[in-house]
Amino acid sequence: MGFPARMPLQGEVVRIRTLAAGLVLALAASPARASFLSGEALDTMADILAVVVLFLVPAVGIVVFWIVHVLPEKIAERRHHPQTAAITTLCLLSLVFGGLLWPIAWLWAFTKPVVHRMAYGTDKNEEFFDEMAEKHRDGKLLREEAAHLREELEAMEARGALPPNLRTLKDELARLRLADAQARAPAPASNTAKDKAA
């Protein structure tokens, strides 16, 4: 006695048809390509890419690394930090040590040199005063800037002796202040005008 023949169920028929349709589509598909180039063009593109990766990328990386590492120095110069030379040295050392000292140089460039101000009466370097003197001689120094500069120089003088070039600048600013005060003061009325009024 044998087993009765089993009839396929409806779900199995659907599954077999789907499998057959997928097989037909897979056989009809065109072969896939990994690149839009082929043959000699692919070799040329690979050569160009190799040159870029081997030479251009490291050169650009070195330049960007260098530019980022001199940023604290540039910031210190722009802010007239009195310890710009030390920050520059720290930036150079950071280049040698692979960037480990760079965050310290960055923070140092942005700090306010409070101890330097207490010791010397200013938190600016000497180049700042040279620039301000040049602006004063060119007539480009604003009245408020001149007053602030004079106060800085007086504070420095109170802490100790001023260098000769800064003493000269302080004297020039004092003469400028005196000339401004005389120009603003009302002119005294002449005796003849008083006699006529009487």
C-alpha cells in the first residue's frame, strides 16, 4: 500500500513561481561593473589617484598642520601679547612634539597677562607702543587712543623707568594734550572789548 500523492498547497505554488521569476530576471541581467571606466582609462585614473595620494595629500596635510600650529603665534601678535616670543617658541616646540604643546600655546595666546601688568604697568608688548607712536606721528591716532596710551605710559613710568623711545612718546602725547586743552579753552576777552561794553 502506498502513500497518497500530496497536492501542493497554494503558498508553495506562489513561492515556486516567485523563485522561477527571480531566476529568469537574474539570468537576463547584464554583468555589473565596479567602475565607469574600463581598460586604459582605468589604468590612467589609477595612476593619477596614486600620485595624488602619495604626494599631494601629505603636502597639503603638512601645510595645514603648520598653519594650525602657528595660529597661537599670530593671535598673540594681533593682541600685542607681551610674551609673544615665548608663545612662538612653544609653537615651534609643538611642531617637534607632534602637536602636544599646541593647546597650551593656544590658551597662553588668549590669556590676559595679569602678572606682567602688575610688574610692568602694561599688558602690551613694546611693538604696540611703536605702532601707536607711528600712528601718532602720521596723525592717525584718535583722541581716545591717545588718552589711553598716555595712561598706559604713565602707569609704566610709575612702576619704573621708561625706555627713551617711550619717554619721548609720552612727552609728545603730553604736548598734544596741552595743545588740545588750550584749543578747547575759551579765549580771554580783550580789555578793549570790556571797556566798550562798560
